[in-house]
Amino acid sequence: MKDNKLYDSGWLNSFPINRKAREMLNRAGEKPDPAGMHSVQLAKWGIDRGMIEVENSVFETVEAMMTWRPVRLANFFLISVGGDYNPAGWEEAATPLDLATIILNEIEEKMMLHFPWYSDF
């Protein structure tokens, strides 16, 4: 069994994409919550501001992710100790909206892997 102490919010937010998401949240005038995963917070910001339109199931998943334990988030994004979370194009994202869109695309892709029935709807 994995040591869940390794999977905490600080560990998740130490990933480069989450550090960039924190910077983008600050740039957008939002206060990042250190208890949550910053990339998920940025994705929610894009949806909540009406800047990004997503299917209802994606919206519901992002909402739920805000309450997930760090180990569950790590499992969803397939992050392992020594692993990484690198959706394509995140390093080049120049604005909070650009990065939020990349993160939401990654979430939807992961939904198709974790929830095989998702693509049937």
C-alpha cells in the first residue's frame, strides 16, 4: 500500500503545472487555496467565469474534484511518486484562460480513461 503522506496538497502543488496554475490564478485576481490542487482550481475558475463552456459531466467532475483527497487526484491524473503530470502545451500557455483550457481538455481525456461510459453520453 502506498504511503498516503506522500500524496498531500503540497506535493501535488509542487508539480510545475500546478505552480504555473497558482501564478495564473494570482494573475486572474484569484486567491489559490493551498488545500486544493491549483490546476483544478484554475479549471473551475475558467468554467465559473463563463470563459470556457464544457459538457455538464465535465462541470460536475471538476466541481467534485474540488473536494477530492490528494491521493484521489493523484490517481485520477495518473501521477505517481517519481511520475509527472504534463498535459501537452501547458508550458506555452500564456494566459490563465489558455492554461485552464489545456487543463480542462486533460480532465476530459482522463474522464474517458477512468469512466469508460463517459463517451457513450
